[in-house]
Amino acid sequence: MPRETNAAKRERAVEVCERLNRRYGPVECFLDHENPFRLLIAVLLSAQTTDAQVNKVTPKLFAQWPTPEAMAGASVADVADTIKSLGFYKSKAKHAVEAAQMIVADYGGEVPADMKELVKLPGVGRKTANIVLNVGYGIVEGIAVDTHVNRIAHRLMLSPKTHAKEPLKTEQDLLKILPHEYWESVNHQWITFGREICDARKPKCDECPLADLCPSVRVAG
DNA sequence: ATCCCGAGGG
DNA sequence: CCCTCTGGAT
């Protein structure tokens, strides 16, 4: 079995994006994002949780600590108490406070609009940084690869099996095969698709709009 | 029971 | 590479 060429992958990936774009149109960020700082904190809190859960706690959180300066002075325990309904609340509280401190100390109270600087913040990896750059600043220099994007990329075999557990490498694979104009739409549209159709446990292949070009499609019955 | 709109640390 | 952190959803 000859390895698929990048050109073939690109054609398939572009068709995937075109179809999902037609299906979902422009998808908005479901997290509250009044400014880059609040967006950063919200994305930080969103790991292993739904946006709805995050949106329940952020009003209380930002009522107490509205700015980087305020949150930099918060006690981790108090923040943890406020976000306790979220998973991983202790580490998230620690990351939020320490990130705020670093934003004040090193970046003049402004969330840096730069990938290299963003990933220096505690709790911020490439996935979170991509969302902040993308949604907060309109800068698209990568693709936010979370568990959905990762899973779908591999089911569609747009990234080699050896990268299945390495979302950073999956991102590089997608960046190589997808034209830049598609990068921004990938995160939200693929996530929406992942939740609706291509979920982790029981993908609904029988009603999937991509079934005809998916190497992993499973036939009903 | 098992999985999740991740990242840090061993 | 693996593990851990965690509550909520299914």
C-alpha cells in the first residue's frame, strides 16, 4: 500500500473544511471573551469541561478579580473556591493567578499577542495560545488542536498514526497540508462536528457528511 | 464505568 | 513515553 501523497491529503482536507464550512458557517467562540485577558483565563479554565460550565463561573470570577492586576493579587485558594465546579480546579486556579502575575510583571498588564511569549505563561500550551491569538487578537499562525481536532485528523488520516497521541505533531501535519485560509475555521468547526457527529465513543457514520471521504468510516450494521 | 474543547511533571 | 489533576456528562 503506497503512502498517500501530501497533495492527496491536501485535497481531502480542503474538501473536509469546505463541507464543514457549508454545514456550520462561521462558528463563534462560545466562551465569554470581552478582552484578551478574560479570554485567556476562560480558555485556561476550559480544559476537560464544557464552555457552559466555564461561563457559569467566569462572571463570579471576574466580579472579584476583573483585571490581571487584581488577579495577580488573589489567593490561589480563593480563586480555587470560586471555580470549584470545574475539573482540575486547583491547578487551574494556580495557573490563573500565576499567569496574571506574569502578565503584570513581564508584559505591562497586557496579554502578549505572540505565540512564543504566550506559551511561557503557566497553564498555556499551543492549543490555548492559538485560541487566544486567533479569537482575541485575530492572529492566525497555527491551528488549535484539541482532542476533537486531533481525533478527527487521525480518523481522516490526515496525520500519521504515530502522531495520534501527540497533538503538537498533528498540528504541524495539518499546517503542512492545509492552506492558511482554512486554519482559522478548523478549531471551532471541527469541534462542532466532533460533538455532533464524529464523537469519540460512537461516531454517527451513518449520518456523517464526510463518510464518503473518510478512511475510518464504519458501515452501519 | 468511562470519557472529556490540556498542560505540567516524572 | 507515562501519569496526574478533577467534576460533569453520558
